[in-house]
Amino acid sequence: MDAEPADDRAAVEERYRRYLDRCNEHRFDELDAFVAPDVHVNGVRVGIHEYGAGLAGVVELFPDFRWTLEELVVDGDRIAARLTDTATSADGERRIRIQEFAQYRLAGGLIAEAWGDLDRWRLDAAPDAGEPAKTAS
């Protein structure tokens, strides 16, 4: 594979960071600038609406869910990301902190395929990471 120009790699990295910002703002109905209309997830065509709905489902369980980028590797049209996910359950009883790994293939600058290990089972099984976030009275 030919080496990717550093400028292109930097542009992809910046674009991915903006995608994560949008996700952390929980604006999943506004991902069309980052995600292809016919996106595949873990080998299954889901489309952008189901893609966003899946992320919204996570936030329904954990309203303050946040993705923090720890490492990012860009190689041509491929991205690999290691993230730390933190959140408090909707009932405020559990605080979680888990590692997430995600890989992407880009087409036309958009996420065309995504593979990841974030799922409902992992969220349910995540150990309590400490004191739940305190709410203002």
C-alpha cells in the first residue's frame, strides 16, 4: 500500500475528531456529514438511520455517555480507534468506564463500514466504576 500523505492523514484524523464531537453532543440525527447513507456495521448493512438509532439507544441507557479518543491510527481508507467510554446509568445508580475498539473503512470521506465491540451486553456487564455522578439539587 502506498504511503498516505501526511496532510491527508491529518485531515482524516481531524474529521474523525469532529465525528466524535458530534457523537458526544448526542446529535445522532446529524451524522450524514460523516457516515454513508448505506453504512455497514459489523458486516451488516444498517443504513445511516439505524446507525444513529443504535448510538441513541446507548444514550437512552446512559444519558451522559461520552467517547474519549485515546489512540487513532489512519492508514489509507482505514481508521482504528481506541476509546474510553464513560457514563452514568439512566437511574443514576451505576457509573461505568470501559475500553472500546472501533475500526472503520471510509469511502468518499464517509464511514462506509464500521466494526466495533460496543454492545448492550458489554454495557450491562460493565463493572461499576465508582460513585455515580451527583445531580444538582
